[in-house]
Amino acid sequence: MERLIPNFDINKNKFIVLESSSNHFLLDLKDKKGSVIVGLQAGLDFDLILINYENVDEIHFDVNENSHVNVASLMHFDKKELKISANIDQNSEFKAYFADFITGDTKCNVVINLNGENSICRWHLASLSEKNQHKEFDVNIYHNALNTYSRMDNYGVVRDDAKLVFSGIGQIFNGMKGSKAHQNAKIMVFDKNSTGIAKPILKIDENDVEASHAAVVGKINDEHIFYLTSRGLSEDEAKRIITFGYLKPIIKGFEEQELKDQITDLIEGKM
């Protein structure tokens, strides 16, 4: 995988400013610890792949005006706690795709501030919790300006004796007319000892807005299993195919084929 990162010393300065005519970046944080602030130059349109940040406790993005950034990350390491935050300026869009295959218990807190008029956030998470893991993702998006838009999609699969919790707030403050906030949380529960919890919350203090949320937690569909097994597949093969179809959409946020293949292998291998 080619590295298309500007030449800066991330060990000397926590504030990383991405300025380049290239539209693809690989941000490797293997030598960083603690907090990292990523400042994005105004007027950029690019993809950012985030890797090797298991020693980082907090990652913050400042997305300046008229920028469009797609952040994608494969989380395949051991990480107990992580904070992710972003400030989105006017006429800017922040798209985030996080594929969670963290190997132990984890608690992730996400805070997105839509601070500029016409700012947009699209959050996508696919998570797998297995064995005796306990995973919690708390995603909060705040509409602090007019005509802002947010969509939050959290999809998860929980199996064995594991637990998976999706929670979060979509809040539109008074006076932020024309704003739209949407949440979608779905967890597929494989086994009777698995626990899935979805807790989406909307806080709306303005009338001239759109807002919606949906939450679904349920076991794998027996009819789908029956249909696939009637076509000659084993029950395990049927479950693997259903799970793959449930988590696979996260791949659309990844441009590099290497990472797409790695996510595919992880889903198939774990199921």
C-alpha cells in the first residue's frame, strides 16, 4: 500500500495538518500515544485511511470549510477505551467508516459537532462482538448550526457469551432550522447467551427540522437459515453468509482493495 502522507513529524507535534493536492492519505499513527489532533485544510476533497492507533487514546478531526473527507479504519487490535471527535465547519462533509474487530473488551465514545451551516456527518459502524467480549459504542452528533445533516448507521453481530451496546444522541438545538438528524441501529444476536442493546436518543429543540431513529435487536432469521440450508448449505455456512451480508456494507467506505480483502477475511474467518 503506497503512503501518500505529507512530510511532517508527528512525534514532535500533536497537531497534524493535512495539506496536499493528492486525494488519498494513509495516516499511520504507530509511533503516537495519547491524543492526536488532525487539522484538515479548507477546500480539500480526499480519503483518509487511519491505521495503527492502538496506543492513541483520543483522535480529533478539525474539518475546515468547504472540505469533504472520507475517514476509513479497520480496528483490528486490542483497545480498552477510545475517544473520537470532530468539528465540522460550514459547507463541509465528514464521512466515517469504522470496521470493528477489536480483539478484547472496548468502550468507544464519539462526539461530532456540526458547527457550520450546511455541514454534514455520515457515520457508519460495523461491529462484531464474540466469545465473552463486552463492547460499547456511544456515538453523539450535535447540530450547532442551520441546515445541518447527520446520519448514523450502527450495525452489529453478537455471538457466544458476548455483549454489544449501541447508544448515542442526535441533538438539534433551538434555532437550528432546516437541520436533519437520522439514526439507525441494528444488532443481530446469534446465541441465547448473547446480549445486544440499542439505545438511540433524539433531542430536538426546534420545530422546523427532520428527525428519525430506528433500533432493531433480534436473533438471526430462522426462515433465512431454512432457505439457505434447503439449497444445500450447512447451518454454519448459512450463518456465515447471512453475517457477511450484514457486515459487508462497511467495505464501501474503503478504497484500498487490500483492506477490503482483509475485512472480508476477518468476517469469514470469525464466523
